[in-house]
Amino acid sequence: MSVELTMLVWSVVLCLLQAVISVQGALNQVGLPMLAGNRDNLPVIGGWGGRAKRAHANMVENLALFAALVLIAHVAGRTNEMTALGAQIFFWSRVAYACIYIAGIAWIRTAAWVVSVVGLALIFLQLI
């Protein structure tokens, strides 16, 4: 399997792990009965649990872009060292982003997101 597809698989694993962490944060704040119910009037999840939820939502949004670029590059036969580098940059910056966001470090979180966009751009540039 190519580096790009491998990074896509690990990005999906990261997204799933972020979902689990987000649920754990919600469980700690509102408990299982509230989460297992219909979630009517669910209170806002704050603290690290809320940040984990938002980090996961951001990963879902960015994973769609990453998956599209990787799959297009793969199908078009346009993968190369630059697309592999872009995929690796995307994945590792998303790992950093999740950790930094959950820890609550605002400006560095934004920098990690920008680095992940650079990874996307590297792949995109090989397609145009």
C-alpha cells in the first residue's frame, strides 16, 4: 500500500480515536444515562471534553478533503514523493492538533492546523 493510502488509513483511525475521547469527555460530565438517551436538552460539554468534541468535528471536516485528494492522486496515478510528504505532514500535524486542542493551547493549535493545510496543498499541487 502506498504511503498516501497508509496515511489515509491512520487518519481514519485517528478520527475514530478522537470520537472515543470525545465521548469519554461527555460521559465524565453528563453520565451514561443522558448520553444513551435521546439527548434532548443535553447540556453543553465544556472543558477538555468540549475541546475533544470540537477537535473531532474539525478532523471529520478535514478528513473529507484529505481523503478526496489522496484518492484522486491514487486513481490518477499522480502519487510521488511530494504527495507522500504531504500525506505524512497532514497526518502528523493532525495528531499534534488533536493533542494541542484537547490540552487547550489556542494559538499553537491554529499553527498545527495551518501545517495540515500545507500537507493538503502539497498533494493538491501535484494534481494541477
